Amino acid sequence: MKLLIYIPHLQTGGPQKIISGIAKGLLGKGVQVSLLVNKAGGGYWDQLSEQKIRLDSLDTDSRFPIRKLASYLSASEAELVFTTLDSVTTTAAARKRFGAQGKKYIARPANHLTLNSRELFKKNPLKYSLSWMAAAWAAHQYDHVVCQSEDIKSDLARYWVPQAKMTVINNFIDVASTPKAAITGEKTRYVSVGRLSAQKGYDILLDAISKLDPEQQSSIQFDIFGDGPAREALLKQRNSLGLDAIVDFRGHIADVRGSIAQYDYYVSSSRYEGFPNTVLEALAEGVPVLATHCPGGITELISKTTGLKCPPNSPVELAKLIATSLEPLDFSREAIVAEIREKFSTEKILHEYHQLLCEAAA
């Protein structure tokens, strides 16, 4: 089986990490994997170049390089074309719709289409209304669509994407063999990792922390790792709420899992997700999670064993959740790791991908 994976780039990022893992895992199952990007370079490009995976670049800054992609696909011997992230998914869909023959196309949307499009629409209504329509149109052009969560599948069904052409395959992770204990101290320590953007809901988290009573606030410490366009606004909000001694924005983090493992709780305050990889990473280390029950993977990830959840977009409800975590709770790191291993192990999820590809190629 010859598989071509098309992704915009191989810089750092959640989708890039998962796609790199899929490529390496399928190579081990006898699939001939090649990877195509718009622009060469990046951490995962360097990693994959050491594998027996062909890496090609269209060498373009265009988000929709339809002509270059058409030329590449015409010469490619791949039987299956697998895409992720909206711009390349739309580009490949256009190629398939207008002339591609002899190949099967599979898409993996990276996010919740409706909620992500609504958020972008606020920035530029004309531009992102067209992007919204193009993404919905593209989903119909593919032979099959891999949905990271049941929420994404339900959302695409709203656009009349047939149920029969959608399969839910969650993200995967290598689970810790022996989970580490949190670093003990006088305060309960919370951590969150993510891009500082509206999607991640850190403004909601700050408002929630401000609603805790003074005694509760004095017993907690929040560290938020990551960077992004909302950084300055979030720092201003934190300072105006008088939380500068409680909440620390610590910037980029190299060893995500190693750092998360030291904390008592991981917090996800997102408005929506595709499938939250940092939540999965926290659980793989046995760290219980407090999460807003937003669309995109939280249903699959958070159970009575792995954490607590509350309604999304509500500082009041999230504050109650944090307050509850200050009481004695009986979370077992060993039990969390065992559940995550059963549901999301690399071996299990790669088997599901391999099975899907074999069926598509038949």
C-alpha cells in the first residue's frame, strides 16, 4: 500500500506531532509512506528525515497551491492521499473534484468546524465565511473522513456529510509505565499548556480563579505554559484581577509531559477542541484533569477515573470545579494511566488507522 500524507508544514504543533507518529507507525506496518508539505523544514521534518519516509515539498508560501499539488499528484504513485488541516484539505479536495483519478482521498479535520469557523468569522467575516463554506464543501469531496472525536463527527453531520463515510479515531499516546507523584508543598498546584488564544479560554480561567474566596486563592498556584496572540490581553486581565501572585504565564515549554507530571491537576478551560493533546499527555502521566466540557474530545477523555468536568464558557462553574479540587479527592494516578493505556495507546490507535487504510485501498 502506498500512502501520501499531505500537511502544510512539519513545524511544532499538535497535528504535526500526531501525523509524524502516524507516518512512523504505519511504516512499521509495511505501508510505503511519503509525506508532502508546502514548505520544507521544522522539528518533525528533521525527525522524519531519519526514517525511511520520503519527504517532499511543494516549496510554496501559498495556502492553496492547487496547480503545484495537481502536478505533484499526477506524478505520484500513491494509492491513498491523507490530508489534515483546513487549507491543504480544501486544496486536495479541489484537486480531487476537478480531475484527479485513480486515488482514494481521506481527510482528518483538525478542529470542530462550526465553533472554529465562528471564532475566525469574528476577525474577518467575509474571508472566513468563504473559508467556512469551503471546508464544509471539502468534507463532501473525500472518500472518507477521520474524525478525532464524536463531537467532530456530529458537527460534520450537520453539514450533511454521510455517516457512512466518517470514522472516529482518537489521538494516541505512549503511556507512562510508572506514573510519578506530584511535588508536594503547601499549595495545590495546577498547570495548563496551550496557545494563548480565545479558543483555549484562559480569560475564562482567570475570571474563575478571581471568584474563589481569599482563603482558597491563598492555597493555590497556577502555571500556564504557551504563547500566542492573546498574551498581552491575558497579562493585563490577570493583573487587573489581582492574580499576579497566583497565576504565572511561563512561556514556551520544551518537556511538556515531564513538567506536567509534577503538578496536582491539569486544567483545560477551552471553548472548543479537535482532540486536546495536552489533556491526553497529562492523563498519560496519571495527572487528573479539570476540564470544561467543551466540544472536541473531552467526552472521551474525562471519566470518573480521570478527572472532573463542568459546563463550558462559565467562570462560575469552573470556579466551583477548582474549589471542589481543594477538597480531599480519591484520584489514583495508576488507575488513570491504566484507563488511558486501554483507550488511547499508540498500538491500538495505529491499528485502527491501518485497518481503515486497508479498507479504503481495497
